[in-house]
Amino acid sequence: MLPSQRGSRPIYDLELVQQLVGQGPLSHLVTSAARAGARACGFTAVDDIVEAVLALSPANFYKTMEAEKCRGRWQDVYHSEFHGVELYIKVQITSAGAAVVVQFKKR
């Protein structure tokens, strides 16, 4: 079943995403767009991005969408609040098994 047919369920298991992100730099990637978005929100360290992803809950899930730059890849979007900032966080897991924080920006 394609993610667009899945309704309101994420394609990736949030606990797995969080486990990968929490394991350190070899198990996750943060795109330059996510880093720039974090800086625009006033966050200065990748640790802030990691901490915000680790604070997500299933209730923060917003939607699953196809990747804009890589058709056929799917990404889960979460809306959350972290340190007083309303965030839009987009994540995926690569075919190699690494978590990627694709976007991290103000909502």
C-alpha cells in the first residue's frame, strides 16, 4: 500500500526514527536545509535538532508525503513545539537504515 493510501499513519516507526537519531552521528543525518532552519529558529547545535526529534510523540504526526527531490521516497512530517517554537519536522529512513532529518523549521 502506498503511503498516500495509508490515511493518517506515518510510514516510519517513530520509535525507530528516534532510536536511530539518539544513537549518534553514524546512525542519522541532518540535511543542510534542516540545519539552516534550526539556526533560523534560534537553535545553534545539532543537539537541539536531535533533542526535538527525541521529544516527538505519535500525536505530533501530521502527514506522510513523497519526497520533492527524490520521487518514490517517502517522508513523515511532524508538527511540534520545542523550547517555545512551533516546528515543522520532516524525517525519513534511508535504504541504508539511517534516519534523516530532512527539514526542521518554524511552522
